[in-house]
Amino acid sequence: MNASIVNGTGISYLESSIEPTIKLTIKPTLFEGIPDGVVAIIAPVIAYWLFSGMFHLIDTFELAEKYRIHPKEDVNKANKASRIEVLREVLLQHVVQSLVAYISYKFDPIPMTGFEENGIWNLKKSLYSLFSRYNIPFFINDQTIVFLYNYGTSFLKLTFCFLFVDTWQFFLHRLMHLSSTLYSKFHSVHHRLYIPYAYGALYNAPVEGFLLDTLGTGIAMNLAFLSPREQIILFVFATMKTIDDHCGYVLPLDPFQLFFPNNAVYHDIHHQPFGLKTNFAQPFFTFWDEIFDTKFKAMDKEFEHGKKVNIHEYKQFLSNRETERLEKIKKFKASLESVDDEKKVDDEKKKDM
């Protein structure tokens, strides 16, 4: 984000016919003594533990049982990884992630400032030329142009990163399910958590964690030429979104679940045995599942027209499945008992003969 003045004073250069000169100086940091690039490394790690810690407190003290997806007692019963194992792997991923990010940071140029006025002036000139070419009256005021320059460019770059990360993760994630070798060696680790919880969001095999999260986001960052401050936004936002997808709750007014179709319920389906081969899309959108027809089918009515499944519908769905499962077990046992009874009758007849 740039630091140009957006109010009416200080943008008189936009009315000048002379292009502003560029006078580069080192850009001040957000926090004194800490380079913005270093903040981009440590901020997502801090965000991970603070945000997942919040959900852990909610979980421990049972502060939102109404909005919990699975009963608390089922978590340890269903999951195949201990809490200590999960903590160990997540900490390892954070170490690898931070080391890779630090190496990348050492090759980054020093952030500079002093070019913004020139950029804003040229943006106005380009927009004016575009409008003139199509005989459209120029109606964009100077404050709007400054705003577009300061925030519009960053918005487009971050949107590109969201789409790239979604694409990268969908195809790699799907590949790990299609390949029995990749699944058994790497991705099966993450699926040891049948009932996900917040700080288990990055519980992965180290190789998968590097390929899926660290490398994919790093490539997106470089392709979009993100500034260190834009990197902070991308890394922190993506981290918090991933935690929210694995949190095990559908809290009211949760912004991540309100504004994104890919949410805790959507991803929980993928963690269940019945949904393992569906709902590969993560962490933001669901369009790749729609394109490849890999969206979970058993709840089509709830998903239709882009509607998000609410927690009550999903819990009812899970309850119905469990009832059906128990009924099948009951019938199977009854059939075995029937076979045993028939066998006993046959044995008795043979004895009487």
C-alpha cells in the first residue's frame, strides 16, 4: 500500500501538465527497527497461534456448543493423531515456512518510496486518454484516482493470488487423492484428523506442507510482485482462512464463512470417510469443484444456486447417516443370527436322522 495523501490537499500535482519527478528514498517500516519483509515472515505464525488459540479456548471451555459441528467426545475417538503429534508437525511446518520465507526475503529489493506521485499522475493521464478515445466524459475525480492507485492495484494483485493459490491447491490436492502412492506417503497424514480442529489446520507431512502451502503461496507472491506489506495481508489472511476452515465451528457472523463459499462445513465434508473423494477446493472458492464435478453430491439440494449449507442442515445430515449406519449394522447382525439359527436347526435335524 502506498502512502499518498488522499484528501483534497496535497494532490495539486494532478492538475499540472508537468510529470512529477521521481525521488526515491527508503520506505519507512510499519514497526520501527523491524523490516516489513521480516514482519511478513513472523506475522502469519503469530496469527496462526493467536487465532487457533481462540478456537482452542472456545473448545476447552465449551463456549459455543450450539455451533460445534461434531460432539466434543467424538474428536479424540475419531482422530488417529494425538494432539502432541499435531503440534510437532505444525511447529515443523512453521520452521520450514519461515526459513524459506527468510531466504526469499534476503533476495528482495529494499522497499522504496517517492515514485507514487508520478504513478498517480500517469494513471490519471492514461484514464483520461482512454475516456477520450471513446468520447466518454471524464468523470473520475482526483481523490478517486489516488484511492485506485493506492488500493485498487493491491486489491487486483491479492485477488490474483487468491485465485492462483486456489488453483495450485486444488490440482495438487486432487492429485494426492488420485495417486495412491502420494496419498499413502504424504496426504494421509492430514486425513488422520477425521474431525479437524483449529491448530491442526497445518497438520501435514512436511513434504506436502512445503508443496501445498509454502511453495504455492510463494509462487503467487512472486508472480504478483507483492510488496512486503501486501505479503503480510496475503499470508495472514490465508493463514486465518485455513484455520477457520478446520476450526470445527460455524460461528454466527464469522466473516470468513459469510463471504466465502468454501467454509468449515464444506471442508469438514472432505475430512469425513463419505466425502474423501469430493470437495477438494481450498481455501477460498469452490469453482474448481464445480468445473470438475467433484462437489459432494449427497447435499445437492442444500448446495444448489451457490447456497452454503448451514450447521443445522449438516448436523441433521450427519445424524441421519449415523442412524442409517447403525440400522445397517443391526440388520447385518440380525442376518448373521438368522444364519446361525438356520445352521443350528440343520445340525439338530442331522442329529435326529
